[in-house]
Amino acid sequence: MNRVLVVDDHAVLRRGIQSIVRAWPGWEIAGEAGSGEEAVRLNSLLKPDIILMDISMPGIGGLEATKLICQQQPEAKILLLTLHDSIEWVRTAFQAGARGYLLKSDTEAELMRALETVAANRVYASPRLDSARIKSIVNDLGLVAPTGMLPSDGAA
Amino acid sequence: MRILIADDHDVVRAGLKQLLLERKGWEVCGEASTGRQAVALAQDTKPDVVVMDIAMPELNGLEAARQIRKSLPKTEIVILTLHLSDQLAYEIIDAGIRGYVLKSDCNHDLVNAVEALGMHRPFFTAKVSEMMMEGLRGEKPRELHNEARGRLTGRQREIVQLLAEGKTSKEVAVALNISVKTAETHRANIMRRLELHSVSELVRYAVKNQIIEV
């Protein structure tokens, strides 16, 4: 069973993510946090298998929280969920230690696909993003996905 | 109580649906991911309340709300949005919307808003009410408001959104079920009225006047 920590400052969004994840076999919710600071604290406490985290939050935000979590636990699996569809944000997210980048405009099915991909130790980026540029970022940062997921099918 | 949910994000719709269905006697009668779909579903299902995001493709939530209020005056609308601005407050009041909740407000604020509007009572959270009072004291938003609303008709604002989203005249014609010639005439009238000379200027106008978001 994969346990997810859901981090978003919007309660409605946390609720939506939880209802989608709970309906998926093999997945459960480890906990929820409304800020980056809380995410860092709950990650140590709850030890989730994967963290699904918003980038734009008051306080330290999702990128800083990602860096802090990855400093403490380099093997942490963090999937960022955001409105920002700029490729530069993806680079910054992967540099911070995230291993997945999902857009809030992506579908329910894509959310679960992203979680499955990152949980399997692979790198994921939304299919709405430019796959060639994602591949280039993944190569630049040396993020070689063990199972070689291809960017053309939505993951890098 | 029958509620229609309109938001272009699957996760938000899922969250809203779960939240609203927890209340006994409440039913989600439809889900829309664009403003245009929301108008069509509202006409089909005649909900008591529509929970509507503003930033949606094809037709934004404000224009969709104006159309729904016009054809279904008994249907109340709650705007649920990320944004807080006095400009938007004017637009909301002008559209006949009587509920405005921020996505950062608590879940119970939204439930309270739907409940109040179901009884045809207005509902604005404390944060929103405060912002509206501030906006009413200032003159600048009123000027912006006049600029945004006074120069175009509802139909023209719809066309501005579609063009600013990159649609061609043919695609506008299909979306609005009008002839290509009529779409082109609308386009020429809009450009003339706004004194714009290119699509990029039109996009800037649409962003500035919150017809689309980037």
C-alpha cells in the first residue's frame, strides 16, 4: 500500500486529491498538510511513501519544503502539483529534489499516473509540457530514470 | 438542494463534490469544466445553486454567471476563486452574483455560502466583505470597472475571450453557432471599438480586464 502525504494550502483541493487517491486500489492517505512547514514536520512524523505538494503556498512554499525534506531524506519521493506550466519551473522543481511535476489542470487519471510513476522511482512530468525540453532538463540534471520512462508518453 | 459545479480542474471538482455531498439533502446535479458547458448544463438541470470558478476556458465564470442569471433568475451563483481584487468585486456585483468565496477560505465557508444562497440570501466571507468595502471607498476600481464593462457587450466579451485564447474566426463561429462572416464582423467591431490593431494587443486587453488569465 502506498501512503501519500497531501500538501496544499487550499482545503478544497486537499479534499479533492484525497477522494481521488482513496478510490484507487493500493493507495491510501498518510496525512495532510496546509503549508510547507507542516509538510516538513509531518514527513518526519508520518514517513509517507510519497509526498504530493503544491508549489505556491504561504510561508516557505513547496519548493523550499522540497529542498528541506530532500536534505533530511535524499530518497524522498516528491511530486509537485502546480498551476505553473513554465518549463523553467520544472527545472527549478527538479533541482530542488522533486521527482515529479504535475499541473493542476491535468486530469484525475493523470494524477494517479504521476503518483504511480514517482512511487516507482521514476521521473514524471505532465504531458502538457514540452517533452523534448523535459528530456533535456532530465539529462542536464543527471536524473536517469531507472526504468527509462519516455517523455513522449508523459514522463521523462 | 441541487448544485452544479463548474471548475476546469478535476481535483477541485472532486473536492467540491465530496464536500457538498456530505450535507443531507444536497445533490450535485452536474459538473462542468468550461463556462460554456456550465451555461448549457444549468439550462438543462436548473440547479438551485451553481458553484463556479472564474478562470475557465472558452467562457469565463463571470460571463457564464451573467448568462445563467439572465436565463435562470432563480438560480443563485457562488463564485469560488483563487483571487481577491476590488475590480473583481465590482464585476461580481454587476453580474448579479451574491456569493463569493476564496479557495483559501475554509470548507465550511463554502458550505455556508451554498446554504445561504439556497435560501436566496447573499453570502460573502469576512475577508471578501472587507475587501469589497475597501473597494467601494476608492475611485480607481470604479474607473477600471467602467473601462472593462462599458465598452463591450456580453457577446463581444465572449468573442474577446475566444480570440485571446487563440481561436480563429472559424473556431469562434463554431463555438458560438454563428456564421464565419458574423464572427469576422464582431471581431472587426471589437478591434475598432477598443482601438486595437493586433491579436497580441487584444490578448493584453483581455488579461488587463480579467477576461482571461495567464
